[in-house]
Amino acid sequence: MQQRLAMAAIFLFSSVTSFAQDVEKSDTKVTGIEKASRDFVMLQFTYDAWMKPDSVKTTGLGRGFNGYLCYDFPLGKSNFSFAAGIGIGTSNIYFDNQVLTLTDTGALATQVRVVPETQDYKKYKLTTAYLEAPFEIRYFGNKENRNKGFKAAIGVRVGTLVGAHTKGRRNVDGTKVIDKVNTKRYMETWRFGGTLRLGYGNFTIFGAYGLNNVFKPGSGPEVTPYSIGLCISGL
């Protein structure tokens, strides 16, 4: 009788141990899935500038911000994936003692011109905002936990202009005055650009180069935008 009880106890212990190991493996697997971030969110903080003719003079720290929600599609069991998303992109370019003539009603009303300023602006900038979609081919060095390991991505972004304005700040008899002009008249409706990201974990260095001009052909100087900065991604 004691021998049978001992054998039953051994059998029960073995069964419980096996079940515990299976549960542990299952928990580990679930944890791995939870850690496999798909970089659902991308936040990009950039330095923005233009490739431009010498007649256009910019100054200061041009800056921009891009925020995207993306969906990631793994390519088989490889370390690569394809991602597409939607979001908003903004850019601010500051001018050096120059302004944009956006309100002409004469013979040059079809063009925006860069001319010397006459209002003694302390700061003068052009701000643009786009609704845009990024597309990327991504590489993850760590498939199990994309919050760690080397990352790289190459892609394009396509955006449509939703807003553009100039803003100048000056003082008149000690009072701060802001001059603001909203118009999309002279701006390209779409922007296209190539993008590149390289980094580790949730942080990558980001770069973008415009594939078309900021202004419509014949409606302004030929300037091509580019930007570099930091991208924070996760989820």
C-alpha cells in the first residue's frame, strides 16, 4: 500500500512539474509577443533647411515636427517588415532680413518673391503643415524585442498641404506686433520625400530629402527642403 501511495505521489509530482513548465513556457511566449513592438507610434523632431539659390537667405534654427501612427506588416519570418501610416508634418523656416510677398495684387500676383524686409522684424518665418503618409521597409536586429537592438528603415513620405502662413514679429513703440498672412496660393499642393532612419531601440536618427520644390513651378524660388533629427518610436 505504501509503495502504491509513493508511486502515486511521484506521478502527481511529475504531472504538476510538467504542467508548471508548460505554463512557464506559455507565459514566456506571451511576454515575447508583448515585447515585439511594431513601432506603431513615430515622433520626429527635426532641423529643417532648404537647398536654395543665393538670393534666398535663411537664418536661425529651422525646425519641424512629424507625428505618425503606423501599422507594421512582417515579411514572413525574416527581420524585415513593411509599414504604412498616417500623420501630420510641420516645418518652420526663418528668413534673414527678408520677407515673402504673398499679398501682391499687381502684375506679379502669380508669384511669391523674396525681398528685403522694411518692418525691422525680430523674427520672420514661413510655416507649412501637411497631412501625410509614411511608407517604410524596416529592418529589426531583435525580432523578439524591437525596443532593443539595431534598427534601420528606408522609405518615402507623401503629404498634402493643409496650411501655410508667414509670421513676423516686431516692436512698435514698445508694443509687440505680429504680422501673419495665411495663404496656400503659391505653395505646392503635394510634397514627396525620401526618408532614412538608423538607430538602436526606441531612438533613431532620421533624415528626409524633398523630391519636389516647396513652391509651385514659376510661382516662387526653386527651393528643395531637407531635414535631419531624432525619431522616437514604440508601441
